[in-house]
Amino acid sequence: MTLIKSISGIRGTIGGRAGDNLTPIDIVKFTAAFGKMITREHSAKTIVVGRDARVSGEMLARLVIGTLQSVGIDVVDLGLSTTPTVELAVPMEGAAGGIILTASHNPGQWNALKLLNAAGEFINDEQGKEVLALGESLDFDFAEYNALGQVREDQNYLEKHIEAVLALPLVDADAVRQADFKIAVDAVNSSGGIFIPALLKALGVETIYPIHCTPDGKFPHNPEPLKEHLVDLSKAVIENQADLGIAVDPDVDRLVFMMEDGELFGEEYTLVAVADYILSQNPGNTVSNLSSTRALRDVTQRHGGEYFAAAVGEVNVVSKMKEVSAVIGGEGNGGIIYPDSHYGRDALVGVALFLTHLAKMKQKPTQYRASLPQYYMSKNKITLTPQLDIDQLLATMQTRYAHENHSTVDGLKIDFENEWVHLRKSNTEPIIRIYSEGATPEAAEAIAQKIIDEIHDIIQ
């Protein structure tokens, strides 16, 4: 079964049977339900729609836009875009909400509906449940012929997004220009292939080595920006003697840097580095999810702020950030959320802030990375079977480790003195994620393997 309905949206593989995969039937009923729900108490009857470059994206866009028209909603169609661009466009347009057509880091056979409220932020759990219930019941009327929605295309949001990034007070394009960076970019043949080079040029970067930047949706490698998938980027950085490599996922809300030696800066350290810069200029609190590195806590405390952890999921991080008035936050998967811009993960904002920081420090990425707190993470997963009772499994593990500091806010996180391990059911895939961190790679892997072995024993 590859149709997953959750707080993260409606996600699945294209084709197959309705209700089991992401088919036109599923797309229409949940799009109509979202349109009805989000415009019910909003004066605007407009929704912004954008998509990444997946092969199925054009088909989905036609279905989604036509469905919204059929329930009397006007559409602003951004066409090929990014998740953060749509998030910015919703409040700029005064729209009731937004829909982003992307399965984020999932392979090419996947696609999804990501759903936004009038603030350009992901809908909350209560709204998500309402969309699912309404989509299943279809308890609403479609519009009469003379009340159908209208469509307006707007291809100017690339420029509007870049202008908004350059206008941020802590982004210094002059410093970036003077640094004369040479940068390689891997955008996995999606919309980042347009947006990231355009941003770099606007920042004054004249030497750009684009690889996999043709937005045709034909992913040349697994689109999740992990070390094992970025071999071509490493080669491009080394062969061109570039100062930096940049990799993004298909919808450009995750950001990973590669150092001048062809090694990853570390997806966990994207947020740590940007937070280090923000906090040096504007001290305050920070937030990341429970599966993120302790390095953010250390950097935050070094700058006199307080660190807070949230459940995994952008909407949970954003909620906690607002609660504690965080100046910067995000997730350890390369997601930067900077409230001075907007409450959404934004790789363009992350690129501009990181390059400004690097330019002002006048350090190579390897030098800067060595100056940050050193932790090592191990990320593993176990594929779920229909028979597995994940709640009972987590309860059993919690009982085993009741004597250790632990949290059940999101799955089960066990904090040992020098390591931690976090077990949780994925919102986007039928797997249990097992993240661990330690002072050495060996320590992180050892605690992860210990937990995995115990889980297998319980399952058997």
C-alpha cells in the first residue's frame, strides 16, 4: 500500500488502484475537500498552486487546478516552483491557502499534495483530519457552471522570492560577491536547477558549475540529498576546485553543503551553521526536532540562548518556534526555518545566509566545520509489515529503558549520557526510523545497532 495520508499531506505512488496509490480519484477528492475546508472561513476564494519537476507533476497540476475550479475556487498557478516559493506566494496573494505538488525527497514514482493555510504554513493536525474525513465522505456540492473558479498564471515568483531573500538584513550580497566563490550545484533535475543558480547569480556568484540542473524530473540519482547519492557533486567540486557544493531536494526545502575537499559539510550541520551566524548577530532561542543533532543546543547555549526540541514534522517545529519566540529553527535534514523571512523550510534563505557567513569569516568550509561542536549521527530504518504493532513495540522498548532519561513526545527518544537514540514511525514512508548520535561514528553506530537488534528480538 503506497497511499499515505498524514499531517505531511497526501502522498503516494502514481498509478494503480484508487485508495491504494495516488490516483486521479484520490487527487480529485482530497483536493476538493481541501478547497472546501480552507475557504470556508476565509474571505478570499483563491488558492496558490505550484509544483516541482516530477514527470507526473503536469498531470497532477491539471487535475488539481481543474478540481479547485470545479468547487468555485480561483487559482494562481505558479507552474514549476518550489515549496518555499509557494509558501511565500500565499500571503503575498492574500490567498486562502496553497497546494504544492511534490513528494519532497521520495523517488520519481511518488508525488503528493502538500497543503498550506492562509499564512503559507502547513495546515495543522485538526485541519488535516477534516480534509481526510471530508474527502472520504464527499459531503459537499460542486459549483454550478456560472460559478466555476478562474485561473491566473504567474511566472514572476522566482524573481519575487529572490528579491525577498536579498532584502533580509543579515544577507550581504556585497560580501558574497567580494568572496568570489566558485560553486557547484546538484538540483537532481528538478526546480532547484532554475532557482538555486538564479539566486547565486543575484548574490554575485559568477562561477557556477551546474550538474543535474535540467528541470525535466528525470532524477539521475535518489533525490534525497545524502552522501551516497551525491557522488557526481563531489566529483564536480574536486575537478573544478570549487569552494563549495550545494545540493537540494526536488522541492528545494532541504539544503546540503559540500566542502572544498568533496566531503559533505553534513546535512545536520546546515542548520547548525546558519544558526551560528544568526545567533552571532541576533541572540535568542532555537528549535529543532527530536531527531536533530545536539550541536544546535551547544551552539545556542554558547551564544546565550536556550534550545528547545519539538516533535518531528515542520508544523511541530514551527509551533514550538512560535511558542518560544525562536530566532532560528528547523530540522536536521537540512531544513532552515528563518522567521524573519517566513515560517517554512527554505533552501534559498539557507544558501544566502550560509554564504554571507562564510564570506565574512573568510574561512574555507573545512576550517569552519572543524570549529563547530563535533557529533556523529547514524540513520537507520526498519521496513514495517502489516502485522507489526508499532505502538506495542515502542511501549516495550520504553519499559526496557524506563531507567534512562527518555521522551515519548514523538515515538521514543532515549537520552544516554554521551549518546541518544530516537525511534519513530515515519509520516511519509512505511518504515520505523532509528536515529542515533554519539561523540564518534563508532559510538553512534553501536548504540543504533544495539537498539535494532533488540527490536528484531521483540518482533521475532
